[in-house]
Amino acid sequence: MLDEADDIHPLFHGAPKGTEFKKLRKRIIRDTRAAIDDFGMIERGARWLVCLSGGKDSYTLLAALTELQWRGLLPVEILACNLDQGQPNFPATVLPEFLEKMGVPNRIEYQDTYSIVKDKVPAGRTYCALCSRLRRGNLYRIAREEGCSAVVLGHHRDDILETFFLNMFHGARLSAMPPKLLNEEGDLFVYRPLAYVAEDDCDRFARAMNYPIIPCDLCGSQDGLQRQNIKRMLDTWEERSPGRRQKMFRALTNANPSHLLDPELFDFKGLARKSEKIEPNMPKLKPDD
């Protein structure tokens, strides 16, 4: 990574020169590129709608993808998109000004889904599920209008792991966030290129770059969420056994259907000992034969 004045994207102007930051940046770029390659995300000449919320994760996503594109390692067109959903106190000028300053092609969309959520969700319940569905529907629409083949999200390793435990504890199923997904209509991919990147790395990177981070609690509905309980549980495990998160995440990439209990994934009924297997055209022997 040559950071000469004429060989650096504006997103990296002012990057810290220290060794630790350089290692962090290199690790994020390496992990992002690995996920893109491992899950087959690249369609040469495609256009990606890169969703930007203003949080640390989406800033890291935009920077990593732009770095790869800048170096000729990501042959796709990037369109950054922010969906302003009308949450109270949302600083609507922050992202447009940032993207223009950085020279990043972008689309800013305003859709007041917050009022819909407030009207539909009973008092005391969290807004996140309905808010997410409405946001995703609008992002799909924007992607189609802009001729994009993929909606690209900033979910990282820890988001995927937390979703796995949420689904197991509260949904009684083993599933997480897939790094690559085809939408129900079958016309758009959903990509998560930060699938291998740790949340702590995103936080350290975005803060070191001094990006204008917008908090994710604008709607005031985050307290008490089950995801926060899962996060605290994982934090406790990580404190007691450093590296536990990464080991659990690696387990998600190393599933063994024959050692689980889903007969739809493995044919338990058809499992037989070698002595029980009979050639289909071989007649059975009679006692006197």
C-alpha cells in the first residue's frame, strides 16, 4: 500500500503512520478480499450499492472496498447509498458532505419509515425488525433503479456470530447471516464482505481515521435488545478465553451434517453397516445353498 500524495484515495488522507495502524489496515483489507474471493462475490463490471449508515462498520466497509478498487483488485463500480429513515435527530448533512468531500459517487434517499414503525409497533416493543424490513425493501428498490446487481452491507464477523446465537437461543434453528445471499425475487445479491473482519477492528479503524460516526441509537429502541444480551455473553467468554469468538466463528465454516440432527441435511435412515449392504442384482442365499 503506497500512500504517496498522488497514490492514495481521499478516504485514506490523514491515515495514521504508526505500525499498529498499518497492520490493522492491512488485516482489514486482507480479510475483506478473502471473503470476496471465498464466497464468489465478484462479477466483473458489476455495479454495487454499498449501504452507508454512518456507523463504524459501514465506514470501514466503504474504505476497504474503495482501497481494493483503487488498487485494481475489485473490478466493480461502487455507488454509496445512505437511506435517511426519518429518525429523530438524524444529522442529515453529515454523510452527503462526507461523501462529496471524499469524491465517492453516492445517492442519498429520504424515506420516513420511522413514522410507519412508530405507528405499527406496540408500545414497549423494539422497532428493529420492522425497521430493518422496510429499510431492506427500499434498498432493493434503489439498487434496481440504479442498475446495481448487489446490495452490499457492513455486517462483520461478530454480527454473524451474534445472529447465530440469537437464532439458536430464540428461534430454535442453526443459521446465521450468509456472506452471500440471493434475494427472494432472485434479481439481486446481498453481500457481506466484512464477514471475516472483527468488530473491534472496524471500531479501531474508523476512529483512527476520524470518520464522522453517527450513533446507531437514534430511535431510542436499543436498550434491552436480545442482541445486546448475546453480545455481553460473548464478551464474557472472550475475556475468560481470548480468541473464543474466532474459534466459534471458524466452527460456522466447518459444519458436519452427519454429526447434527437434521434429517433434511443427512440421510440417517439410509445409513447402514457394510454387512447390511447387498448388491442390487445379487440373489439372497437360501439356507441349503
